Amino acid sequence: MIKAKRSWVLVGAGVLLAAGCGSSAKATSSATSIPVTTAAPTTTVARGSGPVDVLYAGSLVNVMEKEIGPAFNAATGYTFQGFSAGSTALAAQIKGKVRQGDVFISASPSVNETLMGSSNGDWVSWYVTFADSPLVIGYNPHSKFAEDLQTKPWYEVITEPGFLIGRTDPATDPKGKLTEQALAEAAKMYNLPALNQITASSSNVYPEETLVGRLQAGQLDAGFFYTSETTAAGVPTIELTGIALKATYTVTVLNQAPHQAGAEAFTSYLLGPEAQAILTKSGFHLVQPPTVTGSGVPASVSSAVSG
């Protein structure tokens, strides 16, 4: 897994070695952001020891590995062990018993539905929706198209000859589906069929967890990202004029989690004030209060949801 870095130079070098996402209107969001205080509040979460295996959407690499994971370890004594991929792909791996985990964090509520009920293995009985993040275009400021992106409509610039734009696979990642939806809506809205050619090609599809790195390395001019990704990586963005699509993040403890106590502790921490301050700082819009879907939420998690 290639993790996005904050330095353009360092990430660019790393990805290259390993390998050999005009005017615009603001995107809208129904979630409410809260201010970050200079001194993060403390969270009362059960302490313990041992690993907690967290399977999470690839768009969360930076915030999970650099921020929330280490902070959770320090606050609780447990050991965060993360694995990232497209949410749809992760659900398929869970359902197929290819990958075992304690906690599942998805970028789309509908992905949880594929793991609920006896016909789907009863892997998930409930989930909490806790944050969202708008879909935007992130671009490399050193690209020869950077000025065009700043001064011309995005939907015209990305169809210019030679423009390299990256996206994720709609079959494995909800962001890939949102990207296809955004391009289809824009093609119709602006009468620009050339936008459909972007989704017709598979050569611009990359794993979610590597897309930021490829952009920063100069392999792409731009890509489709969530603001949570671009904020963490310091990537400049262009909002999608007339399009208001976003990731909606959910968390659940998987049924039959091998490390149940640790899983509940991590979920409670994620929904608590310390982690929520980190999320806000990292460009997420918090869902206030978090919403619960399903039944059987552990008491410790219910307490975190209720405040």
C-alpha cells in the first residue's frame, strides 16, 4: 500500500521508485463542521492491550495511519493495525472470508448493506454514519494544465488533448461510482459528450490508495478525490461546478470480531472528541450527531454516539 505524504518531492520519489486523483461553484454538504480547539479534549475509552484490525476505505490512509491510529494507541494501550482498499472490495473480501478484521470503515453506507442479513453472512448488524467529504478534482500545481484549471471550467479542461486524469475503479470503490456519476451529470448538463470518454477508458483507473501518490509524482495532471484526501496531502483542488457528490463514512464492529473489546474501544474512540477534532482538522465534515442504522450496537459505542 502506498501512502500519501505531505511532501511533493518525497512522495513523488517514492511512488516513482515503487511504480518504475475556470470558475466553479462551491460543493454543498448537509453535514455540520465543528471548530477545532487548540487543546484537544480527552476521551474516556476503555484501556487494554493487543491488536485491533481495522479495515478501512482507501481514502482514509493518511488520517488513519498518521493521525487516528497512533493517537488511539497512545490513549488506550491497544495496537491499531490498519488495512486499506476500496470499500466495495473490502466488503467482498470480508464476505468471502479472504480478509478478517475487527472494525470496518466504509465510504458509502450502501456497502454495509451487502454485509447485512443471513444471505450476506450476517457480518454487519449495525453501523454508525459519522462524517462525509465532498468529491473534488485535485491537481498537480506543476502540471502544464494547472493555470487552465484555475481559470477555465473544469469540465472543459479535463477534455483537453494530453490531459491525464486519474480515477478509481467503480467496481471496487464508491468514489469510482461517484466519479462516473459526476461525469455523466456534467456531460448532460454542459452538453459535453467528451466527458463520457473518460469513463469509457480503463487506462485512467488506479487503486484508491495510490492515486494521490501518482498525482504528486507528476504521473497525472489531476484526479478525482475527496476533500479529506486533498486536505491531508496538501493537494490544491477545483470544486465540481454544479455537482454535489460526497463520500459518507460509516463505522461498525464486525460480527465475530476476533478482538471484540479492542474493536469497541477503537469505534468509541473514533466517535469521541479527540478523533472528531482530528477528522475536522483533516478536512472531514462531521455528521452531528452521528446516526445509527440497524440494531445491537454495543453499550460502549452507544455511549460514544450519544455524546
